[in-house]
Amino acid sequence: MPNNIIHIAETSSTSTLLKEMRKNENVVEGVTVWADYQISGRGQRGNSWESEQGKNLLFSTILYPDFVLAEEQFLLSQVASLAIKYVLDAYTENITVKWPNDIYWKDRKICGMLIENVIMGNSITESVLGIGININQEFFVSDAPNPISLKQITQVEYNRELILTQITEKIFELYNQAKINRYTIINSYKQCLYRKNGLYSYKDEQGCVFNAYIEDVEPLGLLVLKTEEGIVRKFAFKEVKFL
Ligand code: BTN
């Protein structure tokens, strides 16, 4: 399945293109579209995604995860995050997963993802994993707070297609593992977390800054923090900011 990789020079967004293909034809599970350039690459929270032409990995993979209930969609974030972390581990140290699904090198973002699901009844019938990984870009110009590429870390130029193949294969391996036993994925994810140990500052939706330890990430995706005063607080995506 990971061999179903389609390369195009330019598109508005690989995720948009894949969803359009899906409307018009039968697209088998695992099809991946990657592009050298996106005219309007989409990021989280309505942001755009910066990527210099021909330098990085910009791809989208389609899954039909009908074994995943609507409320369990975080499992797909965990599968994709872990796959990327494991592959990047072979290229550099210090790769972690910043909850919920950013991939970090030290305190800087090397990869972001946008997962778009179609829900029917109680299940996820279709999921488009849209992933951007900074590979060979040397200068970032947008106001994204802390981007970094693999080349900036290691000073080496990489073959993007090779890394893409490794990641799509790993996504499939972990996706199939999740079908059999999702708890192996859930537990591995927790082992890979950015700021897994130690006291750090966070800001809640009311603007209150507090210091806390990461206590847990619940299977449905809530981040559980324990404040320095010993109070346990749980947050959904976008309800807390890492400072
Ligand atoms: C983020 O803001 O962290 C998510 C960025 C996701 C970018 C990828 S690049 C491939 C796919 N196509 C898009 O338009 N967005 C995603």
C-alpha cells in the first residue's frame, strides 16, 4: 500500500487535492500525494504552512479507519506522530512529540500535521493525514514561531522521497498495530512526549500562567497536567498553551 505514492510539482494543498480525487474516483486506502510546492498550504488554526519550493516534504495520505470511533480520533494523531518521530530518530537525536501532534527537535518545530476526518454515524469513515516536514529548507521567512529543518540540524541535504517512503511505511505499520492493540500505540506515544518530565509553564484559556508537570495523556486526547500546587487539570486541544 505505501507504494501508492503520487508526486506532483505544485498544487494548492495536497490534502485538498486528495479530497477532490476521492470525490471523483475510487481512491484506495494508503494513497499518498506529495508536492514540491503548495500555493495555499494549510496549517492548524487557519494558519498557512510555509515551505520553500522543492525543499521539504508536503504530503497527504488517505485512510479509511472505520475501526476508530468518532471520539477516538486522537488515535490517528498518535499513529502519525509516532511514525514520524521513529523515522526522524534515525536522522537526529532529540525528536519528541509535542501534544497533541507537532513534532519537535529540542524546542523547535520540525513537522506539523492537519488531520481531517469524515465521520458517519459513530465511526471515522475517511481520514486525510496532511503532513509537512521541514527537510532541506535553510531559511524560514514566515512568522511561524520556531521552525527548524533537518538540514539546519545536521548540515546534510536529504533525499525527500526516501524519507517519505520510510514514513508512509511506518504509518502503515503502526496503523495496523492500532487495529490489533491500540494500547501499544497509546503507551508508546506517552513515552515520546515533549516535556515528558519536569516542571514547565503553561497558559490556560483565561490567560492564567501556571507551572505544571505532564501527568498523562488520556486515550481520547486530553492532556493531564499536575500543577506545582498538586492540582490536576485536564485540557482539550487548544485549551492550553505551552510557554
Ligand atoms: C500545522 O499547522 O502544524 C499543520 C501543518 C500541516 C501542513 C501539511 S503540508 C501537507 C498538507 N497539506 C496542507 O495544506 N497542509 C498539510
